[in-house]
Amino acid sequence: MENSSDNRKVVLTCAQPTGKLHLGNYLGALKNWVSLIEGNECYFGVVDMHAITIPYVPADLRKNVYDCVAQYIACGMDPQKCNLFLQSSIVGHTELAWVLGCICPLGQLERMTQFKDKSRKHAEAINSGLLYYPVLMASDILIYNADIVPVGEDQKQHIELTRDLAQKFNFTYSDTFKVPEPYIPESGARIMSLQSPESKMSKSDPNQAGTLYITDKPDALRKKIMSAVTDSDSEVRFAPGEKPGVSNLMCIMAAFTGESMEQIQADFAGKGYGYFKKAVADVVVEGLTPVRERYEQVVADKSLIEEALKRGNEAAQRRADKIMSKVYRKVGFLKI
Ligand code: TYM
């Protein structure tokens, strides 16, 4: 599992344990992580340190970490085949973040879309952690010298910053980090809210009818999909600007079935939105039911989750230590 002397690529990615994972997380991220496990060395993190950049309750955070790992396993991340780790358990993430912060221009952080969005949403609590968030994320990636970072489209800007910081560090201190590549899926990279399809599907959407959770029961999934916002005509056609609601449902269908937009358009020509939504609901229920069933088993088994994390943390720490000792030496920190 942990062997970088062969040709396997190192894959690293993470999600925040801020609640249940939704369909955007699944289609934009988790589904692809699973497809990368075979043949690569994978590190999948639960980033609890990022999760405290917005208001939260410590007891909920603890529960959400278990929940997040259970959902990872339920989605197919077999802890025997990949390393599941908890960010706060690994020594080095925040140390590297500090080093990277010292070469990161402040202006670049202030321009980050996610910082601006979250500052708007949490105007009463704009803390420095929120601003520093992308540097910690760069550190999550570079500390494993990752080759590939599978993410949804909303993380593209953060990966760009990570690449900039890797290059800047290499230029300033000599070659140390690989410059990681983002891996963004063709369909499902940006799933939108079912109720306000101009904004992305999110855990913090005030209108929860717009968010499908991967552990929702079939009835709840169907109800939300059947009441998804569409438009006043009845043509199933892919046109995100003009028909954002229908186009979003088409993306969801395409991400599950692998069909092209043309195929979906042809299949549902003249059939109307009710019929189309029912078909989308069928596909989503069929795709998520095994995930929910597995989740219910795994989440009830705390020791399985703890074992998985223990194993993954150890592997992650070994890899992080190697890179950190190089970094400390290069920046001139004495080891006495
Ligand atoms: P987070 O927890 O918000 O989301 C986890 C993953 O889900 C993707 N995603 C989406 N994809 C499609 N449509 C959506 N509506 C949607 N919403 C979320 C995200 O792109 C992400 O891939 N900053 C990261 C966590 C992070 C990280 C890292 C990721 C911390 N360190 C290092 C990669 C590498 C985040 O907030 O993810």
C-alpha cells in the first residue's frame, strides 16, 4: 500500500467533516477517488482542522469525523487498499503550512473565491483561519508529494495556488515538491442545488430541499428530485445558462449512467419534465442505495472506523515525516 519506489502515482485528496456528504461530494469527488485506488498509492484525508474555520460544535465535529470515514468506506474506499487518515492526527500539516505561508503573498489569499464566499456567509466570524485555509490545503497535498489531486471544480483555484507554492518553494530552496495535477471529472464536477441551480449543491444551503445526501432514504431522494426547480417549458435540453435546473438534472443523470447529453436529450425528447425527473430519481436511488446500506453497517461499527484510521494515520505519518525532514533541512531549521 505504501511504496513509492514503484511507478504508482500518489493520489491525495480530502473532504471536510462538516456534516453528511452530498451528491456533489459524491459525483464530483468520492466516486472518482474510488476509481483511482487500483494501481495507485492513495491517501484520503478527513480535514478536521479545516472544519474549525467556520462556527462549529466540538461534539458534532467528533461525530462527523466517524460519519465521514464511514461514508468513505461505504463509497468503496477499502481501508485495506488505501490510506484513510485524520488531518489533526498527522504531525506536519500545520508545520508545513507555516513554511508555505511565509512564501505566499497575502493578496493571493485575499483573492480566493472560497474565502470571499465564506466571509460573506459568516460575516460575524471572519477569522484568520479562513484566510489561511488554502495554505493548509496546499500543505495537505505537498506533504505527501502527491501527483494527482481528484477534486470537484470548486477546488480548482486552491490547486492552482498549491502548484504556485510548490514551484516557488522549489525555486527558492531547490527541487523538493512535485507540482501536483488536479483531476476533475468530465461529468459531475459541479453539481448545483436542486432549488437554486445557479449555486452549487452544498451542506450549508439554507434550503435543504436543494441538497441530496448520499445517506438519504429513497423516499427523501425522490421527493427532492421531483420538486427540483426547472423552467416553464418542458424540453429536456442541455443549456446551463438558459435552463440551469434541467441541465443540472441531466448532469446528475450523465454522471451516474455515463451517457452523453445528446443521448439523454434524445431519450427524453417530447416526454416532459415529470417523466424525466422520475427517471433521474430512479438512477439516483439505484446508485445510492448500496452506499446507504453499507454506510448503516459501517457507522454502527466504531472499532472498524478506528482501525481504518489508525492504519491510515500510520502510513500517512511515515510519508509526511520523510518530506518534512527534507523541508526543515532546506529552509535552514537546525536539528540538534
Ligand atoms: P469539501 O469538503 O467542500 O468537498 C469535498 C469534495 O467534494 C467536491 N464538491 C463538489 N463537487 C461537485 N459539485 C459540488 N456541488 C461539490 N461540492 C463539493 C469538492 O470539490 C471536493 O473535492 N477544501 C476542500 C477540502 C480539502 C482538500 C485538501 C481537498 C482540504 N485539503 C487537499 C483536496 C486536497 C473542501 O472544502 O472540500
